[in-house]
Amino acid sequence: MEFLNLVLGFIVSLLFAVLLYTFSGRIAPKFKNNREKELPYTCGEDLPPQTVQIYIPQFYYLVFFTIMEVALALLTIAFYSSIFWVPFIYVILVSLTLLALPRGERS
């Protein structure tokens, strides 16, 4: 019964969000493409577009940290749940997935 209440609450929240998004999209002013509005303003100077370079090894550490943080949160909550085995399966799957991540450049 508790699970049914959670699912029902999620569905009601999701429907409310969709209705709110649809309603606000209808009453919002429509955007018209204008070349001057799309240009960056820097005192009349033309700026070349900049590209952002991502340092890949640091990105892997960030992904690893985020995944482990979620796993820790699930394990913490699991002790208060009746289905305590689900987070443990998640941690095992995450650990197996992390073994497949590339570990940097190999020479």
C-alpha cells in the first residue's frame, strides 16, 4: 500500500508539472528570431566564438564521485526500507560498470 501511494504521488506530481509547463508555454510571449538579439554585446566589438575543452580524466573522476555518492545515499536510505536489497544490487552493478571505464591514456 505504501508503494502504491508513492507511485500515485509521483504520477500526480508529474501530471501537475506537465500541465504547468503546457499552460505557461501557451501564455508566454512568443520568441521571434532577431539577428541583433542573438549577437553578443561587447561595446560593438565582434567576439570570436570560444570552445570549451573538457579535461577527460578529471571528467571520469567527477562521474565516479557522483555515481558513488548516489550509491552511498541509496545504501543509507536502504536501512529504513523494506526492500533493502535493491541498493546493494545497484552498488554491485555500478562497481561492475566502473571496471569498464577507460583509465586514461595507455602507451
